[in-house]
Amino acid sequence: MFKRLTVVLLAALALTACDGVDPNSPLGQRKAIFKQMLKTSEDMGGMLRGRLPFDGVKFAEGAVKLDSLAHEPWQHFPQVRDEGDSSARADVWERQARFQDLARQLEGVTGELVTVTRNPSLDATQMKAPMDKVEAACKACHSEFRNH
């Protein structure tokens, strides 16, 4: 009985491992970056919406991190659609010019956000409009290129 249970358990573990994404693959790399972007923007948005206390220093640090991350995922979209459980639609590869345009727009608005956060006396009301632009840029790309 113990042997049989061990075999079943090992088989289940092996099947679970097969479903994972290789963290070094392009898909794994971009998923990790997008998760970091989401976490960073959620914390920043939480400060602006009162879910978290507003901290100007942390918000500015988040803006710099988000801007840095916004430049990273695009290099992990290979020329040909990769295999795996991707949230990206086939349009990413079929409409590269538009996809790259939206990527540059995101990079631009995260850069603008960093510039605004250089003010030494930040308050949440000053950050709402620039952060709304960042969120709108994310949403625009998701609407066109992401499977929800």
C-alpha cells in the first residue's frame, strides 16, 4: 500500500512540474516582470486610493522601479509566438508595430511619472493624474493584446 501511494504521489508531482513555466524562458521572464509591475503599481495605486497611507518617498521609489520595469518585458517577446500558457493574444506577433507603439507609450508615461515625483513635497492629489496615465497605458495594451 505504501509503495502504491508513493508512486501515485510521485506521478502527481511530476505532472504538476510539467505544467510550470521555465523561469528562464521568454514567457517566464516576461511573466515575472509583469508580476513585479503589477505589485508595484498596486502599491502605488493603493497609496492614492487610501488603501495604504501615502508616503511620498515610497511612491517616488515605486515610480522609479515601475519606469525601469516598463522598459524590460518587450525584449522577452520573441519574433515568433512562443509555446506555453501566455496571456498574450496572437495579435502581439501579428501587429508588432502597434504593440511596440503601446510599449513606448507606457515607457513615456512612466518616465513622466518619475519626473513629477522629483518634487520634494509630494502629495497624493498631485500624483493622481500622472498615475492615471500609467494605468490607462496599461489598460490600452491589455485591451488590444491580452487574453483576459
